[in-house]
Amino acid sequence: MAKQAIHKIFALGKSSESQLQPEEPKSSDSPKKKERFNWTGSWVPEIIAAVLSTVCIALLIGFLIYINDRPYATWGYSVSPNAIISIMVTAAKATILVLVPSCISQLKWNRYQTPTPLHHMQLYDQASRGAWGSFLILWRITPGLATMGALLMILSLAIDPFAQQILAFPSRSVLASNDTAFVQAAHTYGSETTDSFFDTRTSLTPSMMTALLSGVAQTSSRLEPKCTSGHCQYPEFVTLGLCSRCEDVTSQTNQSCDLDAEIMKVYSKLGWSDVLLHVPENCTYTLPDGFQFLTRRQQVVDYNYTVWKEGLHNTPVLSTKRVPWIVISRGDRPSVGIEQPLVSFISSKYSNPFNIYTRDNYTEPEKKPTISTCAIYPCERQYKNNNDSESDRLRLYKTQLLVPNVNTTWPDLVPQVTLVAPNQTEQLSPDAKYSIESWTWHYLNQTMIGLLEYKVDNGVGGLSAVLDIIMGGVDNIDEAMDSMTTSITDVMRSDTTTAFTIPGKAFRDESYIHVRWPWIILPTLAVIFSIMLLIATATTSRRLNTMLWKDSVLPLLMFRLQTDSAEDIESLSKVDEAERISKQIKVVGGEKGAPLVFSEIKDGLH
């Protein structure tokens, strides 16, 4: 009986069924009882779990596609997206933990179709119960389907942490429909009066005068684009403005220094030494275009006759101070390649205005000052890649020279000075028509001539003292002129009568739902491989004709059971029947020290 029971436990096939005692033929007239479906001894529960896990993953993917890149503000539910994902993933994980343990449990019965150590029964049972048992079985058995199941049990621990990483909520910039963004530009500037004879203005507007002075002092505030959202973008645009160009011509300038006849005439009456009377302080500089100017000595700082008389060398005898910086306006004469500038000028600046003479060098000429020729002229200013943020403003991309195509000498004769690109060049904005009102042009010219006719001197007061402070503080003439022309351009762009606005795009920051798709790979693969494991286990069990005991312990318990129903147990052919019989039998275990055998109890008796 024991051998037959063991055979029943592990493989109830067709061959075994043929060995059963034949039943007495039943009368054909007796009604046939419909046989109940063997749920426990089938794969139906696992198939249902596989379907549910597939549905959960499909719903999860569909939900993620639906919410991906959506603004978080539009999520109008009290339950967060992460909570919904957690529910779906938990449901999928629960079905996996139905599939995989059942498969591992069934594999232990399949395993014993061939000679196998009894200890493996315990290893398989532990592996079906959790990750630790699955970890242990990896090192104890030959890799196969059970190894795949054990890995799935272990990886199931990581499904929840992976699910928490699926969603992120970064910020992005989106168009702000209720915010304003624009940039200002101008194609004309000045009063649009048509009769210049009745023009009553006598100077530039206060805003333009302020722009001139603050620009030279490099303290002017830039005209910023309008942006109410904090971050805006503006299209490429071209505006009328002024530009400057300076060229260092020091090396090309000729220096000629002679004795100063005036100082010789004055100081010779005082009986001063020849060292003072013969120093070449009268220096003339000739520019490449032939223009000449004379540098000026501001004062004699120190004179030490004793040093001269005693014949000491390398000791200062005479110190003089030059005018540190002079600016000489040349009106609207051509300069630095600009044939018709608004104004041109020459800058001469000493890095050290003090000339120190000794007995050894008192006949040598002074060191040349830095000499530059500059021009200020009307131009187009093109701005590209424009943004308005804390560190990124309007970007000047290119400029194009503009020249007047009318005579600007007599502002009464023409109301507007029309500006065009020089011959053989094209405007940056081909369709734009540029002009400056004639009297405005005249006042710009005259004001700049007065401002740029500059020399440091002593004893000045009033407005001249203010100009001395501003101009005297300039270190780099090129940067100062660039700052001034930019400041003037900003005034032109902001003029309320001639300027216009160019709309831009305002952006605001919003949080949105971002799906990080790689984090869904583990839950998806876990479902796919668990289904594959189910298919492989079911196929193997069918091929081996193994009864689907799965995680049931009844076969092993019944084998160790002392009962009067041994024949009924021996003839079991379905798992459901084993469960039915087990429910009808009450058993008691052996006493301590006795063999582990369960005995049936009937009416309270062994």
C-alpha cells in the first residue's frame, strides 16, 4: 500500500490509472452525475493571476502615457498620481506572488520524477515562501526553471522602490498668456515738424543730454525689454541708433619736439638754469592724415638747481606735468573710414602725465601719449538671440553704417536727414526707412563738438568743472564712446513719439508630470517572466504527467497517515478529492519520541 501511495503522490498518469481496480459496470439507466471541475488541481487560479497582472501593467502603461508631460496643476484629483501608480504596481506584484510561488511549488513535484535528494523538497518549499529561501536555492540546485522563479521572488522586493521612481515633477518654461513681453525700436527720431523755420528748440531734450553725460561716465542704465513674467524671449530686430569707432594711431603718429620759446622767454629773465630753458617741451604730433596738434604743459612741478649745479646724475632736476588728456573735435570730418560721421575727434592721453628730467636725459623728447582717432556716426543696430533673465539681456549682433543723403549744413532747408546705407552695401533691414529730424541732427552735432573739445585745466568751475570730472574719469576712450552711443540709442528707442514696440514671448515656470520610462522596465519584465515561468511549468507538468499538487502538503501527510480509509487515499486521482477526504479525517500526531505518524481518530478513539 505504501509504494502505491508514493506512486500516487508524484505521478498519477495513464499507466497508473490502468492499475486501479475496475469498477462494477453501472446500469445504463442510472443518471450520470456531473463531475465537478478540479479547480485546485488546475492552473486556472494562476491563469487568472497572469491575466490580472497583464491588465495591471497595461493599465499602468496607459495611465503613464495619459499623464506624461501634463501640467501638475491640471491634476484635479485628491489622490496623487504616485498613489495610483502604487496601487497598480502593488496589484501586479500581488499577482506575481501568486504565480511564481505556485510554479516553484509545482516544480518540486516535477523534480522527483527522477532521482533527487530529499533535501531539495525542503529547498523548493522554502523558495516558494519568500526571498530568503529563494536566495538559498540559487546556490543549491542546478540552474533551471526553479532558478528563474527564485530570481523573480528576489526581484519582487525591488518592484516597490522602482515604482516610486517612475514619476518626477520638474519645472519647465511655458508661454504665459496673461503676461506682457515687448522690446522697443525706432526707425526715426526727433520732432516730425515739417517747417523747420518755426522750430523753437534751442538744444537737445533733457533725456538726450542726460544720456550723453551718463553714457560718457559709463553710469547709464540700459533700456531693458518689457517682461512681466520674469523670463521672456524676443525676436531678432533692427533699430536706428548711433555707433562709435576708435582706432589707436600712436605708432603711426609722428612726434616732433622743440624748445619751448615761451618758457625760454619767461624763465630766462629769472636766471633759471639752462636745464629748464632747453628741455624739449614743445611737442607737435602729426597724424597719418596730416592733422597736427600741440600737447600742452600744465605746470612746472619741481625744479632742483642744487642737483644741477653739483653735477649729480640720475637725480631729478626738473619735473613738469602735461595736460593728462585732451580731446580735439574735428567736426564732421572723415575719420577711421567713416566719410560722413556725425562728429569725429582725436584723443590724446598720457598714461603718466609727469615728465621727470635729469642731467642725463633733459634733452630727450617725452614719451608719446596714447593717440586715438574716433568717429560717432548713425547706424543700424541688430540684436539677436534676445532673452530677458538675470544674466542674459539684449545681445548686439551686428551694426551697419548709415550716411545722410542730404546736406546737413543747413537744417532749415530740409525737415528730415534721411539715412541710408553707403553705396554697394545693403541695410540690415532692407525695408526700413531711417531718418533723424534735421534740427535734432544739428544739436547732436554741436553738443558733441562742445563735449569732445576737452582739455584738463586748473581753475575751472561751474558746468565746466562737472564736465572735467566726467571726462577726466574716462580710462578707456573706446569703451566710453560705446557706452555713450548705446545710451543715446536707448533714448531713440524709448521716444514716445517715434519709437515702436516689437512683441515678444513671455514665459512662466510650471511643474509638470514627467514619466521616467526606464523605471517601469523591472515591473514589466517581472510580469512577463512570471507568465513565461507559468507556461514553462505547466508544459513540463503536462509532459511528465505530474499531478498539480503545487503548494499542497496533503500528499506527504497522507502518506504518513494511519487510517482505515487507505484504499480511498490510494485511489485518489484529483487534488480536490484529496482535500475533500482530508476535511473528513481527524488525525492526531505521535507522541514525543515516537515516529512522526498521523493517526485517524474516529469517535474519539485511535
